[in-house]
Amino acid sequence: MELTEIDNEDLEAFLLESYESLTQIESDIIELEKASVNRAALDRIYRSLHTLKGNCGFLPFPKLESLAHAGESLISYLREDTKQSLVNSDRNFTATPQIITALLQTVDSIRQLLSQIQTTKQEGDADYSTLICALAKLQENQQVITVLSSSPETEESTITGTESAYIRVSVSLLDQLMNLVGELVLTRNQVIGLSQRYKDSNLTATCQRLNLITSQLQEGVMKTRLQQMSTIWQKFPRVIRDLAIAHGKQVAVEIQGADTEVDKSIIEAIKDPLTHLVRNCIDHGIESPTERHAAGKSPTGKISLKACYENSKVNIEISDDGRGLSPTQLKMRAQKLGLLTSAQAETMSDAAAINLIFLPGFSTAAQITNISGRGVGMDIVKSNIDKINGSIEIESQPGQGTKFQLKIPLTLTIIPALIVNSNGDRYAIPQASLQELVRLEPEQALNQIETFYDVPVYPLRGNLIPLVNLHQVLHPSNPPHSQLPTPNSALSTQHSALSTQHSALTLVVIQADNYQFGLVVDAVEDIQDIVVKPLGKQLQAISVFMGATIMGDGRVALIIDAVNLAKQAGLYEKRQLLSSNSDANISTEQEERQLILLFQGPQGALMGIPVAIAFRLEEIPSTAIEKVGNQDVVRTADRILPVIDLQKIFPSQQPTPNRETEKLQLVIVSPQAGLSVGLVVERILDIVEEPLTVKGIPSRLGVLFCAVIQGQITEILDIEAVINMVNPYLLQVSDRG
């Protein structure tokens, strides 16, 4: 049969199935190298190679067929030898390193052939006869050793029919479907905007139903794009093994959370950064067996790979138990490379010194190798993580090891964002970058905002937060009407134009690259799910925007890139100087001030909770609340959330209004680690910063105390007491972890 006679779809299906089989084969071969394993791994390798060889019988790929047959023959011999060992002497087996290496070379060669076939539809001119002969000689020399097994596995693995529950779908089709859902979300937002303009009860009810169905469809389609972290994790044992052998080190790998699911676009974006971090752990972290023995450690180093969900993000940890990072040595190395001055090194904290490894051109390697020494790896890792609105942090102890902690979003397609207004234009800030909202009255802005190194700063709970005016950064040649008054002097830099004496100041506190700054905007409008649209080629050079979205009224809002906005504003050059003054001129009263989320409770009561325990604010249709047992719950993007209606906690003697067609305002609070609850409130009012110096006794059960906030008596809720009144079991489950 000529290759031209083969249908393209058949060839594509053959390549897809073969690549999937190779991934499983490679993982099983690594399992064979362990001290004691059962026959299941051998059986899987044998079946996969046999299937691959059989498929080649229908296609004109003789080289591929011969290579698969040679590998199958060696595995067949190992299976027979293992079976005899189990029958005769109750023993299991361990293959020699030579056999493992030869099998891995076979996998690499098959992958090379598949890549050649995919590109040219031909097998190419490569000669694999030497490898085929080597596989045959290994079988003849019988290089298999047996070891005692405390609990031999005699159970034969079976093929289940689970595969029939799945079908293969083209990624391009999923992308197209996701784009259509994105357009539906935009249309949904526009229709909801119309329903708010035309006060019609039937239209409002229909829009609420449309909103619910669209949200469920959006969630379902996004799930189809999810891939498990095992897609990346399963490749690392092979990478770690090869690098450890090349460096003369002994390394064991521990994997947790392989079933954690992330959007396919995120998987593609983090694959290379994670690979570099693993290589970095082996090259720079894990010591040689001699060094580890001298330090009182096990000769075998350990690399841990973990993934889990945390607050609507994916938390990824890569750690080793190696030599760790020395802040002193990092400072000296940075000075030697000309990346740091001696004066900067003296005032630099240990945490900042560890982050020096992210600087372009920084490397601790004494000489350039094929793995490290060029000073570009960690810089690229950080820039790639920043591109997907993720963050990376490092914890390290000299002599004990290093841990890289990454926090990345679940998806990049549809994200929650804060909509703000600046000089008549609307912008979207991804919720992943938000820390809190602060409103300063004119008198507060005048008395509390100071200037350091020509940068206006605001003292927020012991830290100096540099302030950036969004309009001034985006339009430096068109300053706003007036400048921010400070007790020192009028500012002469681009950061000076912030507010007026006659208007309040709205600050959006943003986390960018482990660094906070306050973004000054004219108004905060809403939090919405937005569809991220890429910018056109003409605008891609503008780094302060990561994309655009279409609002409900059809207008376009640009999505702000927090990291690049901070760089554009010039904060990165002065953040070290500002951090050294973080304790300056901060009064005791300001340190005691707290951010309070104010809302209207039952009977119009003014209530509040500390912003520190408020996770996020949402608006949901009343029909989204379901009853499970005696507990009200609502389905969010990543969890089932218990809901507490404050009307039921603080009942009114007047009749309760019907909420069936209402939208409910939800405050999601997290009083303890691992426990989140949604509070249904009447209306969210504001976020204020108050010292809470005037306090009174609790007015009723569920209230922590009363305080005077902005001249009004406000009940500060005791969230744990409220939860205990409704469902004490929630607190018990949280305490058990």
C-alpha cells in the first residue's frame, strides 16, 4: 500500500494514538527501574508495543514496525522470565540500567520516527539497525537480576471498557466552541444591561434565566478544555532520571496532585517554565552523593512536585532537599556580575536577595553548560508566568532545600475582572491581581499621602504603598485638572497628578510581582466575567494591556497588565528605596486602622466585617440557591459554597419580601483556612478604613461589637458565631482540616 492511498484522518488517528501510547510506555519503563514492581507495567508496555506494531501492518512503515517488534520481543522475554521467577522462587525482578536505557532509547527513536512521518509522511533515512541489534543482544545475555519481594503481585492486569466512555475531539473544535461561548457571554451581558434600562418584570426574569443557563454552559465548555497536571508531571521522571545520571547524582521524585485540572492553554504556557525549574533543582539544588553524605543527608536527593486548588487558582510547588540558596552569596554574585551595587546589597533583605535569581543575566553557575550558566532561564520562567497573570515565590533555607511556589489562574479565556473608570474610559483589572479597594476622603488624602523619592505613597497597615494615577500613566502628555496636595510640596513627577482637594480618592490596591501599589481611578463600576480578546498587531507593542473585552453596552474596555503597568510607571526602579522607608512616619493610629466592608443587613441595619476575611463579592440570581439537607448552597466556578441568609439570622417582625425574582448580593467570607461561606446581604455599601477606637457591647447574638463608623453606629459581625448559629458542623469540619 502506498502512503498516498491512506486517508489523512486515518494517519492523524494513528499518530495521535501512537503518541499517547509512547507517553504511557515511557512512564512504565521508569517504573521498571524501581526496586520492586509488579507485572502490570510490563504488561502495559507489551500491549502498547504490540498494538503499535500491529497498526504498522496496515501502513507502509517497515522501520517503525521493526523497531516496535524488537522492543516487544525484549519485553516478552522479561515477562516470561518474571513469570518463571514468581512460580519457582517467589521472586520479583528488577531490570538492569542497561535494559532501561535501551528501552528508553527505543521510545526516543519511535518518537523521532513518528515526528518524521508527521512532517514528511515518510520514515526518513535514519538507520536503527544498531539499536535493534542491541535489544536482541540484551535478550540473549539475559541481563535481568532478581530480588526478594515481600509481597509479590500475582494479579494479572485486565483491560477495562472504560475507554468506550470517551471520544477524541479536535482541539480546534473546542477552541471554536469556547469562542462561541465567549460571544454568548458578551451577548448575555448586553441583554442584562438592556433589562436594567427597561424595568420590565418579564424581561428581567427571562434575563435571569438566560444568565443562569449561560453560566452553566460556560462552566461546562470550560471543563472540556481542562487537562490534568499529569500531562506535564508524567514526563518529569524521565527528565529527572536522565539529568541525575548526567550529573552523577541520585534523585528520587515524589508527585502529588497529578489529577488537578487546568485549562489546556495554561498547560501549554507552564510546561517549559516547570521543566526549567526541575532542571534547576537538579543542577543547582541537589548535591552529589558524597556532599550529601558529608552533610548527614541521605545519598539520594528528593524532588517533590505538588499541585492543588487554592482560592480559585492552582497552587504548584516544586521543591528539593538540596543545598538551598544563600542570600549572602547571591548578593556577592550579583555585585560581581554588575547587577547590584554594594550600597543596594547592604540594605537588601534576604527575601529580596533570593529574588535576584530572576534578574536577566544572573546565574550562579561557574561555567556555561548545556543546562545552565547563561543567566536567562529563571528570567524567562518569571516572564512566562507573568504573561498568564500568575506569580512565583521562593522559599529557601541554606542546607535544607528550596521550594518554588507558583499560583496560576485556572483559565485565560473568561476571567472575573474589576471594571474601573478613568477620565471617561473604562478599563478591566483581572481579579487575580486585586488585593483591596481603598477610598480616601479629601482630608485623609491631604494628611496621609506623603512623598518619598518623588513618588507619592500612602501608609496602609504598616507598609508604604506607592500611588500611580492610571490616566497619567496612559496619557503622560495630558495631565488631569489638578494635582494632589501633600504637606511637603507639589510633586514634579508623572505620579503627582492624583486627586483634588474637593473629591475623594479611589485606590485599587494591586499585587504585581510580589509588590503592591495603589492605582488611582475615577470610579469603580462593577465586577464582571469578561471574555479576553487578543489585541491586534498594531496594539501588541503596548505592554500595559494584556487584551481587550466588549462590555454590555458594546463599548470596548482594555484589560490592564498589572506587572507592566508598574514598570511603565517607573515603580520597579524605586521599590527597594521605598521598602527601606516602610516604617517611616506611620503613626500609631494609622497602624490600628482597619478596612471594613459595610453593607445593609436585615431591617436596614448597618453592618460590617473586616475586609481581611472577605474573599470576594458576587451577585447571583435567587434561583441559583439550592437546598442540600438543611443547608442552602450555591454552585460557583470551582466549588459548592454554603450560603447563609442574614434575614434568617436576624429576623424582622415585618413580612419578608419575596426574593424569587431578585438578584442576591453575596459576600463570600473565609474566617478559617479551608472554610468559605456566602453571606446574603441586602445591599453592599462601601469599603472604609477606620481605627475602630469607639466600641460598644454586642447588640445581639452573632454581633462581635458595635462601632462608630463615619458617624453611624455599625454592627461588626462575628462570622464564626453566625456560622455556628446556622450549621455548627461547618466549623467542626474546618477544624478537622
